[in-house]
Amino acid sequence: MAAATVVEAEKPAASEGATAGFSGVHEPAWDDSQLRRYTFSTKPIPRLSHTDPRAEMLINNEEPVVLTDTNLVYPALKWDVAYLQENIGNGDFSVYIAENHKFLYYDEKKMANVENFVPKSRRLEMKFSEFVERMQQVQQTGGEERVYLQQTLNDTVGKKIVVDFLGFNWNWINKQQAKRNWGQLTSNLLLIGMEGNVTPAHYDEQQNFFAQIKGHKRCILFPPDQFECLYPYPVHHPCDRQSQVNFDNPDYNRFPNFKNVVGYEAVVGPGDVLYIPMYWWHHIESLLSGGVTITVNFWYKGAPTPKRIEYPLRAHQKVAIMRNIEKMLGEALGDPRQVGPLLNTMITGRYEDPQEEDD
């Protein structure tokens, strides 16, 4: 699958990261010192007006683009921790606590599939005021522990948040959904993270408009055709859809193809909306020394599988096939741990560049 090839874009200078907030006052610009260093190279994700025909082409091709002027979450640009604490209501919120800055997520229902699996983060339910208190506590103590709120916006939030939510540019985003025949909106996820928080590379099976509200986030994306470079955990593993590679210190002996990976990168600020196509890997980090970040995701189911399949298959279709094969084998064998050895037996010596023997 071609990756972000439709539009040529210059990488914006760091000073261009300054973004006007709700009040019209410019936030301080970010600079390169706030970005973590990695061994792989990246290309810029185009930044375009939503009215630019090139933006339309990229979304139609399921390639990423940063849309700068959708006003999708305009009423929420005034949100900060104090405003949310006052208005978000007294419901319970899902908060992840990690031993360091990395939030490697896991499926609790799959933990029984892996012996002695110890998650690197844990989820707690707490009131918003408790989350704020916990976050301030972590900031004051200066330890390694970090917190990250991830909560679906639902009918438990306060009236002012509901009014802001209803004021989102639903007309624009509903049109995006309709003209591409996407499925229903599955959730709006509110994300509130501490500076320096990292969500390691993973992919989702849904279309995503990633709307930045407060602070800046660096987003590094990889197309589905780089699947073999990113070494996802097995489908039955609790960390399914996550990359096994430690970006900070890659083990090239275990993951040699990671040397070939190339990312597509953007720093998004308040008002920016990043389109993350389904099956595209994404590594997200709140900038170092950048303060609290607030984001809202708009997740949609993909378009139905076409009745007539066109060949050659696209990269994301191949990923879907691989996932289904893994799932079916796990169910047929009754033990997911047998999937790898069986596949190895099937492939070794049979599908690895067979050479004709000399007579």
C-alpha cells in the first residue's frame, strides 16, 4: 500500500507548532528538544485545510493527513483540567497507572492465554477529582510513575460538557462518514495525559479522527505494509495489536526488519485533527516539558467488506487475513500457544525461497 505519497509536504519548523488557543492567545511554541530520539527516519504528514482537494484524496486513499481548520472540537478548546474538574460530573473514570512513561495496553480478557503475564500498567476507576489529585501527587514527587485518563464520553458527564459536545462540528464529520460508507461512530474517547507520556506503536481496526484540544502531541504513523518491520504480539496475546519492539532500545537480533521501518510524523496542537486510517500503526507521545495534553478520538467502524474483492489485495486486507488465520487456528487447536509451532512446521523449508536442486 502506498504510504502518504499523494502530497509532498515540507516538515514544519518547530516554531510553527505554536497554536492559537480558544482565547486567541498563542501557546508557547514547541521545539525539537521536546521530542524523543529514535533510530529510524520519518517523513512529514501533510498539514492541509479540510477544503483542500488533496486532503480529500488522502482520506479517500486511507492515508494520514493533519486537518488544520475543521473546527471539529472548537467548543472544547477552552477545556483545561480546572474547567473539566468543575463541569465533567461525578462519574467514574478509567485511569491507567504505569511504572514509567510508557502505557503498553493489554486486553484483560486475554491474560489467561499467557502464563505469568504481568501488565506494565494497571487500570483503576476513580472520580475526576481523584485523578487530578493523583496526577498532582505524581508531579510533586517526581517519581517514575505516570497516570493517563482514558474515558469514553457518555451521558454521565455534566451539562456544560454536554453542551460543548453537542457544539462539535458534527455536520462536517458526519459527511466524512457518509461519503466513505464507514460504519457507525463507536466511541468518543477522552484522553488526558501527563507531559512525556507515550503510547507505544499499535494499530486499531477502526477509522480514527484524532482531535487535539490542549497541549501538543507527536504522532508517528507507519503504514500497514510495514507489518513485518514492527513485529506485533500474537493475536491471542493480551498485548495484541501492539509492537513488541522497544523504540528506545531496539533489539535488532530479535527484530531485524525494524532497521527498515520508516515513519510518517506530525506534531498536532489545539484545533488540529489527525486522520489515522484503520490498520495504520501509530506511536503517540505528549511532548517533553509540554504540560498536560487533552485529546478526543472519534472512532468509526470501517466500510463493509466489498462483495467483489479486487486484486492485488491492499496491505490492510492482508493484515486482516493474517489476524483471522491466527484466530481460527487458535480456536481449532484449543491452545493458542500451539499456533506458532504449527505455522512454523507448515512454512519452514517449504515457502522460504525454494531452490531447485541440481540433478
